[in-house]
Amino acid sequence: MHARVLLKHAGLRYSKSYEVAEFLYFISYFVGRMVGLNWLGYYLFTCESADIIFKLVCAIGLLQSYLNLWRMYPIVKRRFKEMNER
């Protein structure tokens, strides 16, 4: 994420390096949130000794991640369209 910001401030917004940094960010976000957080959610929801507050916080985190991915989808789709037009 920081590489994207640095490249944007350096005036390289429409460069290949910016696109690579952006897609690496999207991929790492997807893997980290969808794989890691789902695994943690499964562990917490099936653990009988886990407190209800932990389960609630994990459920909110999962919902937030799904919402952000839903918002990211049009951005990724637009980026692919821009790349194909060039």
C-alpha cells in the first residue's frame, strides 16, 4: 500500500510499477483477509472456551472485510479495463 502512495507522489501513477504495486496490494489484502480471517473466524466460532465478545469482534471483522472486497471489485475491474485499453 505504501509503495502505491510513494509511486503516485513520484508522478508514476500510470506506470507499470504502480500497477504491479496496486495488484500486489489487492492480492495480499484478499489472501490476508479472506484466508487468514476466515481461518481465525472458524477457529473462534468452533472453540467452546472463546468468549462471546471475541466471536462478535471476529464476525464484525469478517463483515468489514467482505464489504471492502465488494467495494474493491469495481476498482479492480476498472483497472483491468484500463490496462487492456493501453
